[in-house]
Amino acid sequence: MSSATSKIGSIGAQVKEGGFLGWGGVSKQVFVSTKVTKTTSVDGTPTFALEVIQYDDAKGTNPKTIATGYTYTNSARSGGEAQLGGDDFTRTYLDVSADIKNSNPTLADDITGGKVNRLIKSQLKNDQGIKALAQTPQERDVADSMTGSSNRENPNQTGGDTSTPAPGVQSDFSVGDNAQTRQSYDLTLRYPLTLEARTQDTLKIDVLKFSPRKIQGLGFTRGREDGTRSPVGSVILPVNDVKDQNSVGWGGEKMDAMQVAMAGLALNTIKDGGEGFSAQAKEILSAANNEKSGIKGSVAAYFAQAATGTRGLLARTEGAIINPNFELLFNGPKLRSFSFTYRMSARSEPETTQILKIIRMFKQSMAVQRSTSNLFLKSPNTYKLTFRKSTDAEHNFLPKVKECALISFNVNYVPDGTYATFENSSMVAYELQFQFSELEPIYNDDYTALDGNSDSQIGF
């Protein structure tokens, strides 16, 4: 049996000791890795056994197994285990150890459906050693159930799935990640280090793996699987300057009498055939008879202008123009942008490292990615911005932000105009400028989806 263990990851979790589910919990870093062992079932079906290991620190001190799981190929399964992913045929279950359930029930909940669960999924999905365990198409199909997403680079290779996708569903087009493409970042970054999310309002920025929308019917799916994608990096910052600007595209359009007449004929003919054409033609003739003298004058002015190369002859001679039917018309939605500027001045050596990691994460995650063969360029990571109250809940009095792209990220290494460093060579201060743009416009029903029009929050 072959196995692989992910690197140790950490996540900030609320741990309440002694089985007490009320107040009094402590927030601490939980260090875990996930071990996957490839086995086979009695009937020869590939399966994977999971083991979640907790440590006292990032160095791997005092390892202990806190949860175990396995892939299970069957459409029927009962029990209270946590399901990590899968479909009607292949599922993955995760059982938390009895010791954790009894001593740390909140941590147990985090393992089955909270932050720790998301960290486990991220390790299963992104660790190269774990991904390498699945060698055959059948093994890859089973391995996919561990996270509910595909790690396959070429689904149509020999022996793979060559079936035609269902109508209205976009086929899988995976060009593969370059082996050097970074798949995850630190999930616990913050500035300043003394920032306490439970005592002050914060801006949380999560780094996400880009997810394209799928073709559905005459359009595209509305969501980007926000609920199923775990962050691959995260930073918490204090709230500073917050502004939004909602705008919609409107523009002036003209449509003169001749264009109105032709458009009316075309529309009525398309809708009602010959009868529609006859009815509209009668209306046009009737209107022309009512404006007989005006039409005669405008026709004369048109030919006179053409002969002499002049303009505005009708206005000069008659004091009139042909009605352009000028009107302001809706021509489409617009995308919103958000700008933030942060000045970061380290007050300790650990904080210089934190600032370095924050800058590195945004620079690398916004960079264009290359496919395995370098034939394709892939979308950079995207970002989820969340304004949070001191209780960690989303802020109802600040705007919601849809998934964003980082359009530009500028760093001024000498914001005071004088080059100065600490003993470890870190700059004394950095100025970071973010320019985010939402991937999708804001629609009226987006507000309804938030609170059912109860007006309990500002919304987008």
C-alpha cells in the first residue's frame, strides 16, 4: 500500500474545552496534516483511507490522530459521519475520534464542517504527493470524491471518461497546472499581529482558485461555486477607507422618422405576417398625409443640401428639424471596483515576516498562470472580500462584495521618501495599494437573495 502525508497546515479555530458549548472558549491555532493511503476493496475497487493528524506546533510535535475516513463506493450509506465530497456513487466519510468529540466538541464541529474541515479539503486537493497516489482514471475518479472536485489534467485520456456531456453542461476543459504553480498560501495572515477580529471590525480577503461559469441553456450559471471552494490563502486587515460606487450603463440614442417607419414594418411583419405589414403600412400613410406639407419641405431641403453640400437647411428656412426621437436608453450593467490603501509599519520582527508574506501572497496569486505544456495561459486566483463585525459575522452596515479579480497591486517600499530598514533588512514601512474589480455585475435579485427584502442590511 502506498501513502502520502500533506505538509502541516494551521488554521485559527475556536476551541471550547471540556465539552462546554457556551461562552468561555479560547481561540487557538490548530496544526493538522492529512495522510492518505491507497488501498483496494474486496471487489478490487480502488479506495483511499484518510487519517487527520493534529500536532502541538508547526514542527510536528506530539502527533495524534483526531479523525479517520475512507472513500466508499455505494449510493446508500447511513450514519453521522461528515461527508467531504462525492456524488451518488462515490463518497468520502470522515469520523472524528471519540476523544475529540468528548473533550473538544467545538473542535469536532470544525473538523466536520468548519475551518479545519476546509483546511483538510485544501490539503487533499492541493498536496502534490496525495494527488500523485491516483495513477489510473478509475483511481482519479475515486480520489475526486475526497474533495468533490477533479484533479484530472486530461479527462479524455485512454480509459478515461469519454462520454458526451449532458445538454446545457459545459464539458471539462482542464489544461493542467504547471508543476511550479503555487496551489496554497498561508491561511492565517493578519496585520497588525495584534489585530483581534473578535474585538474590532475587519476586512477579510480570501484567495480563491478561479472557477469559470458553466454554460446553461441560453446563458451561464449564476454562481461560481462559492460555497464549495475553500480559500487557498487568507489575510485579515483592519477596516480603513470604505467606498463603493454602483453605476448602470445608460446612453442617448436617436431614431428618426424613416427608421421608426421601417422598424415598425419589420416588427409587425415578423409578429403578424402580411396582416401586420398591411396594418402598419396604413398607419405610416395616414401619418404622412397629416404631415404632407412638412414632408414636402423636408424632402426639398434634403435634396437642396445634397446639391449644395450644406447642412441644417430645414432649420434655417423653416425653423424646424426632423424629430430624432432622442432618448436615454439602458445599454447594460457595469462592474464595480474597490480600492484600498494600507500603510504597514512593522513593530516587531515577526511582524516584518507577516508583511513580507502578505505582499508575496498578493503578488504571486494575482500573477497569470501557465499550463503544463505552456500552450495555454490560465486565469490568476480570484478574491473574496468580506467586511466583518467584531463577532466575526458579516457586517450589515457595510457593502457586500462579489468575487473579485485583483486588477492592480502596487507596493511603495519607501513611502516616506527616505530609504530605511530594520536590522533584518525589512523596510521600515510599506504602502500597499489594491485595485479590485468584481467579476460580475450587481443585479436587483442579488439583494433579495441576501435577506428576502427584509431590509436588514445595506447589501451590495
